[in-house]
Amino acid sequence: MSTSTTATLVTGGTGFLGGRIVERLLREGRSVIVLGRTPAPALEARGVRFVRASLEDAAAVRAACAGVETVYHVAAKVGVWGPYADFFRTNVLGTRALLAAAREQGVKHFVHTSTPSVVYNGRDLRNADESLPLTDRCPSPYPLTKAIAEREVLAANSPEFKTVALRPHLIWGVGDPHLVPRLLARARAGRLRIVGRGDNRVDMVHVDNAVDAHLLAEAALRQNRGAGKAYFITNAEPVALWDWINGLLRAVGEPPMTKKISAGAASAIGALCETAWKILPLRGEPPMTRFIAAELAKDHWFDPAAARRDLDYVPRVSMTAGTAELVESLRKSNSTSNVQR
């Protein structure tokens, strides 16, 4: 148990990854502050100090950083569609405000949750490492704004204020409100297609492994390792994406995907959808975009060597074990839903 009297701030502490980080910190006996826009009475009941504010609220962010030694910056505006200004406001301006407040208040360690899509280049990424340049051309505002934020976080690194950026790829696990539920919903609605040849390989990361990586990154900064650098965080077990999805569908009693659409056709449809959503404009996200088409059709797997070397990161939860746990949870959820109908 930590004996430190200083606090740890987690932005996005009510989300999937952020919530798991908060849970781990509490188990370690840490004093935790959460900055977010959604009330969290359950966390407050456990002794967490909750600051209800947006990242762009400089005064509130400054107050939240008072007495803090480490910041875990997990909050972000995510998604593949929406006005660039909305993504820029949260992901760039919000990060700038947090960096400024943290330095002003004497924070020592800053662990930033980035994303592998900051190196998007529209091509297959096979055993890619951290030498890839940050993207400045992407048909989605999320990677563009996260790339700007990551660059500024790493540029802020100094002996007094150590920063590191982690790039967890496709975080999943029990309790995931995004990746798997969206896949299942689209499959059940008949809106999911295999994009491309269907043999593309991707890296994913179990949420518990992603949490490990964040705490290991903080420990590394305390030991003057990894500061000013970015790291891909994965399960280090690339899977055939569509085989994994179909295995999951079969396991929960859904028919596997068999219908295909070429990568070129999907990209063309995505471009048309983007145009329609901009001109009309239509509500919600388009069913396909050029970015989604590329993500679903191409290889995205990464060299884990840097995180292993500098952060001592080794995934604890394997793809097999994590998938089995997820399937059991989904089956229980389905059974409960069927009983309540």
C-alpha cells in the first residue's frame, strides 16, 4: 500500500479504461482525484474526490491538479465522425490546459493515453514500431487531433515534469461499452460485412493489460525510464480480425459473417456517406467512412519490444483467456435478457 500523501489525478476516470485505472489505484491505497463531466457518486462513496468539469475549464483543471504527483490523462473525444472543432477542443485544447495546470501545480509525472491511429497512413502496418511518423493526413478528426496532443505531451517532457504517451490498440474485455457491443449490434442488425479479403491481422489489448501498462509507465517515469517517448501497447498476439469476430459471434449463438465487400468498394461507399452526412447534414455516425474501411481491411499489428524493454510491460491476460472470460460474460448477459423479456 502506498504511504504517499500526494494524490493521483485520472481524467476520464468514469470510462472503461479510466475506471479500471481508478480501481487499481484504489486497491493500491492511493489517494485518487477524478476529473470528468459525468457525476460519479459510487466513486465518491469510496473516497475519490470528484471534480466535475470539462478539460477546457482551466480554473477547474488547475484546482484538480493541486497536490497531485501523477496525472493519468485518459479522457478524450473518441469516434470516427464529427466536426473537427469538437475533437480539437477536447483532445488538443483540453490536453494543453491539463499540461499547463499540471506544470503550474508541480505535478511530476504525466501518463497520456494516446492511440495507434496517430500513425495512420492508409497502409498496412505490420510489426510497426514507434519510428513511424505522426499522421497529418487522415480522413477522421480523432487520429489527427490525438496526434497533435501526443506531440505536445512529449514535447512538454522535462527533468521536473516527466511525460510518456501510451498507444493501446483496440481495448476490450468484460465491461467494454464500445468495441464488442458495437460489433454485436451491427452483426445482429445485418449491417456488418467482412471488408477486404478477410485475412488481415490486428493487435488488440485486454483492458487489464492496458491498466498494467499505465501503472508500469508511471513506475518507469519514477525511475527515469521512458520519459518523452511513446509506446504501442498490445496483447502482442496479432489475431486474424474476422476469424476472431466470427469466433465471438459463434460463441454467443450468432451466425458468423460470410458476406464480403472489397476494401475499394467500402472506401468509395465511405466517401459517399461522408459527403452525404456533411451536405444534408444527417445525424449520428455514417455506417461507413474511409477511415473505418481502412481499419477493417488492413493489417494493424505492432512490435512490442520498446514497451517490454523500457516499461517492463508483458501482457498478463492472453487473448485466449480474455476471450473466454468475455464470452462467459456475454452468455450470462444474453440469458438474463431472455429471462426478462
